[in-house]
Amino acid sequence: MKKLSLLQVIGIFAVLGFLLYGNTLTHDFALDDAIVITENDFTKRGFAGIWDQLTHDQFVGFYGEKKELVAGGRYRPLSMVMYNVQYALAGENPFLGHLINVLFYILNGILLFKILDRILPQFEGLLKGVSFPLLVSLLWFFHPIHTEVVANIKGLDEIMAFCLQLGTLWFVINYIESNKAKDLLLILLLFFLGLLSKESTITWLAVIPLVLHFFTNHSIKKALPIYGALLTAAIIWAAIRYQIVGGGIKSVADNIMNDPFLEASNSEKYATIMLTLGKYLQLLVFPHPLTYDYYPKHIPIVDWGNRMVLLSILAYLILAIVAIWGFFKKYLISFGILLFIVTLSIASNIVFVIGAFMNERFVYVSSLGFSLILGFGIYKLLENKKISKALIWSMLILIFGLYSVKTISRNKVWENNLTLATHDANISVNGAKSNVMAGGILTENAIKLTNPSEKQKMLKDGMVYLQRAINTYPEYIDALILMGNSQWELTKNINQTLPFYYRILAINPYHQNTIQNFYLIVEQSKNTDDKINAYKTLLRYNPNEMKAYLNLGRIYGREKNDLINAQLYLETALKIAPNNYHVLSNLGTMYGLSKNYSAAIDVLIKAIQLKPTIAKTHIDLGLSYYFIGQTELAKASFDKAVQLDNSINRSQFPV
């Protein structure tokens, strides 16, 4: 058949790209866009933040410090720099980010077709006149499992990496054909940039030799310079990465949301991995339902007796036999299987735990292996003279039609965090992550409402999702703190709110967000006894929480007129924080009320040394001096108070 021109190829993929993903252009930021864009300090500096992206782990700009959250860290500076450029040009307008994703996806399709057109056979037969490389490229391009990558701006790292992987392969083939040194330099450069886009590019150290084995007749000697260029790029990248994020891939997670296998035995871990590998096959064959939440416990921990695990083992055993059998005969189906397995390996959790059971984006490149096998099946397995051409065309129309409907409808779910979370939480009913996200967003939106009935309804809707998450994972701190916040907004009752915070403190007594929220809520309570009980309960979890002792001292002194307990709690606070102004000033007031003026003078002098410009402290000190007969010192303290605050009436003082 007549070869397609480059302009025709560009036209085909451009039109199809916008038909499939054009509805994402009006979408907001969603999900991990916060980590890499909207809440990343380095990204929000625009061009000025580029150097920080190049010299830090991916999470530092979001958290403000290096945090050991996932094994091996994350270093993807090239894709992060792209977000800086986007932010510099468009700020927090997501349109440019979505447009760039669609354009890069179109570029993926074009590059994929051009590569396949160079290496794949041109089959003839029942679909005579249809390019086999074009069919495979379109099967990959239309597949709905790519929606997470394209519809989420953060997915640019996957798309950029694939562009650079394909570009590397292009110049590998060039070198095999022409033996030009410039191609080696381009191989080194593009592969290095691919690694800087996403670490999964490292799997192409195996993919490229597979391509050369299956589709060329090169000698190993001729390919050695190619492997040298690839290894050089990998070594340079690894050295830079080591300097930035360190070495090793040890597990660093302390909860199942960062390491889903944390509570599983070794046997259960690998059985569950086998389950997820089978799930990938299912989603490639039948991509429904799709969700972003494959976290605990949407994916359950299972053992080797699970039926789906056994089915997955059987499926992969068959794939392995076919791959090995066809390797030496250079069968295309064998290449497709090996491409799928090799590119998925790094995200499989077998090499190291990646922080999630699975995600659709992890098979963005691997799905090409499936598309090759499906395309091959259409051409070869259905090559039967008894099957009409019309039937095959009908089958293709059905495949592409269903893919299109699923892709376009799935894109709509990614419109914003609320639509994504509430939709996927009803797919991943046992998924703690999506239910927390849905509940949290509804709670946040409810707080902004002024209509009481609308606010109450939205809060209750959000609490349904939060309760699901808690039922699924009772120790999920994010769910517990959000449920506590929601209860407070709904009831303004600390006795219904604080139990959720106490559950967190039982897990982590020093959880700062919980302690901060605890104080905000308790200090709004009008019931003195409730406040006393709350602070005492907090101290049972965290006996060194100075502010709780301080507040108890204030309450007993001011509201209960119980100077004995006031002194007890304030003196305990002083032991914990001997240089805290608020403790010293309150203790000075309490000593004064107890007529222990010498002790009052000692602590008030220390308080004034810490904060010399607060008039009240000088007044309290002056009164203590006065009551022990040191009138000159009392007069000096009163004069200082008036000097600091001229609204004070000097005549009210005794001297």
C-alpha cells in the first residue's frame, strides 16, 4: 500500500487526539497536580524555581523539606521544569497544562507510528490496504487506560518520557542502518533526558536490545556502541540522582497508604502482587471500570489460594511460555509479551515497593505490548477466507467505537477533584484514598456555604465518604481528622468531635495538625468542665504538651478560682518550657493572687526579659513590689507600663 506522508500522519493523530481528549482542555487541576504544580513552592516560582527543581527530590517543593515517603525517592527534574515553564506562562490557569498534555500525546502517537512503520512487517490479507503499524498505533492511541495520564496534568512525566524513549529508539535504528557517530550522541542525550523525565525509562536498557533482536539482523559487535551510549547515559543519571536523593530503595513508609503491603506477610505480599498483575491484563482487555484509587483496600490483601491469583498465575505462565517459545523465532507476539513485562516490571512492586498496589498510568507504555498482540491477532488469527472483510471492519469499528466512548466519558470524571473523588469513591467503595478525598472536599466546600440547610446536607454527604474510609482503614489519620472537623462544623459539640482526634493521638501523640485543631475547637467551647476534661485527656496521650498545662492553669485560676490547681498546672508547664513568656506571666499573676509576691516577682522579671514591651506584665510586677513594700520599684514598674501604653490611667495605681 502507499506510504502515508508525514503531513498525513500528523493530521490523523492531531484530529484523533483532540477528538479523544479535547474535552480535557476546560478541566481544572486534579489529584497529584497539587504536589507538582498548585502547592509546589518551587513550581510556583516559575523560571526562578527551575534550579531548585533540578537539585531536589520531587516532593521537596511540596512539603518544604525532604521526606522519606516512598522507596527510592522521586527525581524527575525535566518534567518538573516543564511545570515551572507552564506556571511562569499561565500561572494557576490549567488550560496550558492540559493543552500541552494533549499535544505531547499526539506527538507520542506520531512517533510511535513512525517507529513501528520502520520496524514492523507490512501484512497483507483480509485488511489489505490498511497499514499494520498504523493499526497498532491507533489501538494504542485509543485505549482508555491512558486517560489518567492525559487527563491529569501531572501525567506529563509519562508522556514526555515515552517521547524521549521513542526518540532514543529512532536514533538506535538510524545507527544500525548508517553507523554515524552523531546518532550515538543523540542516543545518549535522549536517553538521559528520558531518565530525567521519569525513572521508568531505565527499562529501555532491556527494551532496545529486544527491538534489535526481533526486528534487525545486526551483529552484537555492531550494537556495542549503542549499549555503551545507553549505559553511559544511565551512569551519569544515576550519579546525579544519587547526589540529589541518595541511594538505596529501602521501604520507608509507616502506614499502608504509602506502603500497601505493610501489614501483609511476605507470602501475602507476592500473592497480592500477582493479583494486581492479573488486574492489569483484565483492564487492557476490558478497560472497565477505571479508577484512580487502586490503594488499600480497593485491592485486598490475598493469599495464594485466591481464585483470581491462580488465574493470574495461569495467564502469566502461558504468556511466559509463548514469549520464550517465540523469542528465538523472532515472533511478533513474543516481542509484545516481553515489551509488556519489561516496561511494567519497575512498577510491579516485585523489584521494590512503589507506594501503591497499582495504577493505570503504570501501563501507559506497557499497553503497547497489548496493542501489538491485538493488532497481530486481527491480522493473523482472523485470517480465514470464510470470514468476510465486512465482519472484520465491523469488529474494528466496534473496538474503536467502544474505546472512544470510554475515553471521552472517563475524561469527564477528571474535570476536578470533586467529580473525580466522588465518582471513583463509588467504584472503589473500599478505597480509603478516594473516600477521604471525596469527604474532605465536600467538608471544605460545606464550610464556605452560608445557607444552613445546604451546609448541613453537604457535611453529612461528606461524612458518609469519611466513615467509609474509617471503616476500611480505622487507623487512617487523614480520615479521622477530617471526620473530627466535619463533626465540629455540624454540631459545634466538642464531645462529638474530640473522640476522632483522640483516636489519632493514640496512633501518634505528636500529630501536629490534630493538636492544632484540638486547641482551635476546645478554645471555642463555652463549657468550662468540657474544656478541663479535654485538656486532661490530651495530657493522657501526650504528657509533655505544655500548652495543655498552661490552659488548665488559666482555667483553674480565672474560671474556677482554684489557685491550688492553677499553680500545679502552671508550674508543670514551667518545667516543660522554662523560658515561655505566657507560662511565666500567667504564673506571676497566679502567685500574686496567692500573695506569694516574691515568687511572682521572680517569674515576672523573667517574663519581662523575654517580652519587655507588654504593659500588663509591668503592672503585675509593680503590684507585687508594692505589696512587699518596695514602693520605688513598684512606681518604676507602673511608670514603665504607662510609657508602653498611654491609654493606661496612671492615677489608678497606689503609688
